[in-house]
Amino acid sequence: MPVGHPADGVNRTAITFCVILATLMQALDTTIANVALPYMQGSVSASQDQIDWVLTSYIVAAAIMTPPTGYLAGRFGLKRLFLVSVAGFTVASMLCGMSQSLVQIVLFRVLQGLFGAALVPLSQTVLMNINPPERQGSAMALWGVAVMAGPVLGPVLGGWLTEAYSWRYVFYINLPIGVLAFLGITTFLPETARNTTAKLDWFGFGTLSLAIGAMQVLLDRGEEKDWFSSGEIVIEAIIAASALYLFLVHTFTAPRPFVRPSLFRDRNFTAGMLFVAIVGLTYYASLALQPPYLQDLMNYPVVTAGIVMGPRGIGTMAAMLVVGRLTGQLDTRLLLGVGLGLTAWAFYQMTGWTPDVSQAEIVIGRHGLMVSARGRRGLLLPQVATEYEWSADEFLAQTCLKASLAPDAWRHAGARVHTFETEIIAE
């Protein structure tokens, strides 16, 4: 199947189902392990600082391996890369569940991040390829519902599996999903053209990866080490700044850099990057802080905290479907404005949260978690829709760039900044 050529109805449905399974597996893993961390900590006799590496290792590995996805897909073929990513992520999940020490868990979480990094950009690209232009909005909306099912099911499913069985099952749950997705992709997804002469800008990739990795470690360990009063944090900051400087100089001087500066001449792409940064620093950061807020300050059991957070995704899914239908019929700027407005209003209402707030208020009351979710969906789909006019290769390149520089990195940065602000206010 040539790149960008729509598939027939039967194959399109089967491919969409398999792609959504792969996306769901990756999205589920971003939240399902969080609620099990205290149980992992006791099982491997780790300190709080040490167990945090279970999350940090995954984030850093995924952030580093997402940028070259476009090159790898072109060099080895999209289908082949997809299969390797699904198989590697599934095996790494099994190994995480079998781990007997902290070192093993962190090592296998790194493998999870390395193999799982490509799943989201590849899934989006496959859906763009197999659907004609008039169906792409609906396809991305359906894909978005699957993406949000992960954060919805993750806390609830993770809490239940941990209490009823063991923390190891938060990783074993990926096995049947991964096997089914692998078999479906093998059967239904056709091969795509490969560019065996493609070359990767290794210097640009290396400096960008080093900058992202050092910054992620800095943000993760800064709170524990009292930020720049620690020599370790200073060294990590110097490495991140130096690597970023080398990357920027190389990008603007090399004939074929890893990231083409010409991409940012497109206002849609630049605006999309800006929106992703804003959402990562605000919306995703607040979601990262909600589990400890509910469990530590409000003393909710892990399952109860998951159930209270779960309905957030109901509004997200509903808005994703509605916005998917409105995209192309209404001005994209209007949809983006409504999404930003609803999100800002919900955050303002959430500033009134106290440990005495009721469950009903958290879920559907004036604090508006569901409204915030609806606003978030109003941001994502219109932003993706502005890129439909790009070719499949260009779309994959942009998606990888935004995926690497945005959700995990910005969410992690925002969570750390918000935590630091909370400590200052408390003092």
C-alpha cells in the first residue's frame, strides 16, 4: 500500500482496531504503574528517591527514542517498525512483572520506553494513511478516545490489580493486548515503501537526546537534591544547556539537520507546538499531582482514588467525538478558543480545592474535572486537523517532534514546577 493510500473498508476497520489496541497499551502504561509504586517500593526494599526511577527511566527513554521514529519508519518500513515496537514493548512489560530487584525494574522500564516511544506517532500516521481526507477527522477522534481510555482505566485497573493480586499484574495486563495487536498488525497492515538511502543526523539526534535526558533527570531529582544547591543538579543543568546549545547551532548551520527549521515557518505547526507546551505544563501536570493529592492529603484508598479520577475521561471522550465531527465544519480557531477557555475556567475553579472537598465536587461539581477534560480535547483535534494538508512523511516527522518535546517532557516539567511552588507556599 503506498504511503497515504486509503485502505478498503474491511482492512481499514481491522487496522484501526489493531492500532487502537497498541495505542491503548501504551497509554494505559503511562498511568497504571503510578498507583502501584508504594507496593513496588516495599517489594524491592527501595527508598522513595529510588522508586521514582521506575517512572523517570521510562519517561527519559521514551523522550530520547521518539525523535528518530520518522527516520526509522522510512529506513526500515512503517509496518516492520510498528511490529518491533509492539513486540518489544510487550516483552519488556513481561520482564517488568518478573523483576526481582529495583535495578531490573528500572532496566526493563527503560526498554519499555525505548520500544513504546514510537507507538503513538506510528498509530497516528497509520490512521492518516488508511483514511481518505473526509474520514481523517473521525478517525483521529476515535483514536483519541482510545488514548484517553488509558488514563481513565489506568488508576482504577492498576489499583484493583495491585490490591486483588499483585503489583506485577499492572505489567502483565499488557501481554494479551500486545499479542493481539501484534497478530492483527501482522495480518492486516500492508508493507510501506522504504528509503534505504535515508541517513540520520546523528550529531543532532545525540545532542537533542542528551539535552532532553539531562533535563528530565534534573527535573526529577531537583526536588530531592534541593535544586541548585546540589552539585549533581548543577552538572545536569550544565550538560542540558550545553547539549541544547550545540543542537541549536548545528540545526541552523548543518545542510540536513535532524530537525528542519523550515518546519517552524508554518504557523499551524508552531502554534501546535505552543499549545502542546501550554497543555503539558498545566493540564498534564495537574493530572500528575492529583493521585498524591487524593491519596496523601485526602487519605483515599488507591482504588477509591482511581474511581474518583476515572470519570474525568468521560467528558474527554464525549468532547473528542463531538469536536471530531465539528472539525472542518467550524473555524478551527473557534474550537481552540473554546477549548482554552473551558480549560482556564476549570483550573480557576480547582484553585478552591481543599482536603474537605467532596467526591461529587471532584467528579462533576463546580471544580470541573470533566469540563477541563472537554477543554483539553478541544485543543487536540483542531491542532491535528491543521496538519492534514501535509504529506504522510511530513506528518510523521512533525508528530514525532511534538511527541518527543511535549507530553511527557512538559508534563514532567510542569509537575515538578507545581510541586516546587506548592512547597514554597506551604513554607
